Amino acid sequence: MKILAINFGGIGDEIFFLPSLISLKKEFPDAEITLALEPRSRSVKDLTDVVDDLILVDIKGKNKYFELLKLVYKARNGHFDIVISSGGNKLISILLTLTGIKKRYGYDSGKLSRILLTKAMPLNKNQYACAMYHDLVTPVTKYKTYLPEINVEAQEKIPNSVLIHPGVSKMSVQKGIVKTISAEIWAQTVDLLIEKGKHVILAGGPDDKEVIETILSRITLHSSLFTNYYGKTKSLKDLAVLIGKSEKFICSDSAPLHIAVAMGTKTYAIFGPTDDKKLIPQSEKFVAVKANDNCPVKPCLWEHRQTTCEQLDCLKITASQIVERVLS
């Protein structure tokens, strides 16, 4: 059995997609699973052993259609038995048909998808994203994997520790999408947690250099209770281990949040214009920290608009509010 799975998006999207692949692997233990994804998300393979191979498709680049043609070529020559795609575009069913793969599964995007696909599944966006993706594989597996699972063992906890990862994806920053609090509020949060006797660990990747530097310049309490871990996590797996070692984790709406879900660490995620009900599971372990702004259109990002508004009342969250939630 050879399975081709297609899922374009960031690291977070690939982590959301993992439960679907895990269920397929449970159903077909000897199957070889190939995942077609964007180059920016290739590091997801470091987190899982259910993916045997990757096909990189740069659909955000200048040669989008050439990249898709290359995908079709590789799919036709890959001798796959099943193809599953998460795309909701009306042309996805045509793309899957062009691969020549006999069994094709995707979302119901209209009459054409119902004709061309082996099974066109309803697209229900009003649920946790892992469940939304998992609907795609229900015709071919009896298994149901609810949460992401990654190839990192449970870690011994650092006593009294609170890990902070303030970053968001580079693409969000480039698009001017604001999904988290300011560096100044993050710095105040660090100070307050130290003041309360917590061991604070600050982490981030290369994309977070500017925000980390600003936080470090604003922190006033220089204490043995503070550890600057910026730059020391060289991979997603390193970050997963650090999250696993932390008693509590504070982060933005970004990929580290979804790694924390997989690790089962008590997590407090800052949410502004995005919908927490779709991005974190309904569990006491994962807490959405939100402003009391009473915005009538919140959550608006992706639901009603593609960029954030200028007011950003939904991100007027104080350090005191964050620390109160973490310590409660």
C-alpha cells in the first residue's frame, strides 16, 4: 500500500494533519506514506515516524503551476494506491484526477468533486482543525486519532518552570498579520512571573530574533530564576523536548502551541483575532488567554478578513491578566 497525502500550509497545519496520517498508519501498518507539502514545513518530518517520504511543492513561489505539474508527474510515477488532499479549492478534484491514482479522497467542493473523487467528504470548518482534517480519512480507516502525536518521549519536568515562546510565523509577520501581544507586554509578563517566584525560560527560533531582543532589553528583574534559551533549540524536536520539560507554557497562536498540545504540557495561548475553538482542543490543559474587548466580529481573522484591523482591541491583554491565569 502506497499513500500520497497532500496538505499545503505552515508547520501548524502539518501538525493538525498528523492525526489523519496516524490513523492511516494504524489501519495500514505496512503502508508507505508520502506527504506533499510546502518547503517551509518540511521540518514536520522531524516530529513523526509515520511519514516515509516528502514531496516539496512551492505553491507560494512564482512558478506555482509548474510546481503543481511536477507534483502530478511525481504522483503518476509513484505508483500510489490512494491519494488524500486537504485542499478546499474547487480545482483540487481535477488535480487528484490528473495524478492517475485510482482511489481519491478530498473535500466536497461541488458537483465536480463528487464526480471525480472516490469520496468527497463534507468540509466542516466549525470544529477543531485536527477533527476537520480527520474527516478526510474516515472512509478508509476505522481508527480515530484525536490529537497530534509526535515522536518525542515524555520529559522530566523542570520544577516551578514556565516556558515562554512569544514568536509567530515569519509569513504572518511578512503579511502584516498581528496575532499576539507586544514585546513590551511579554517582557512585563516575564518580570511578573519572576516576581512571583517562577523559573522563567525564554525561547524562540531564528524568526523571533527581533521580538526576543526587545524582550531582553525590557526585562527589569535580572535573576537566577530567568534562563535565556533563545537560539538553543536547533530543531522542532529540540523545541518539543523543551516544552515537554516545562511545567507550564505560554505562547502565541503559532506552531509551538500545537507542539505543546502533542506533548500534553499545560499551555496558555494568547488569542486575538483567531478562533481558539478551532485551534486548540477543548481541554483544561490548554487555555486560551483572550481580552475582554466585546468585539462584535471576533474572531475575525480568516472568518471575515484576511488581515488584522488597526484597532486590535482583541489583543489588549495585560501582563497581569496573563500571569493571573497562569497562576490560578
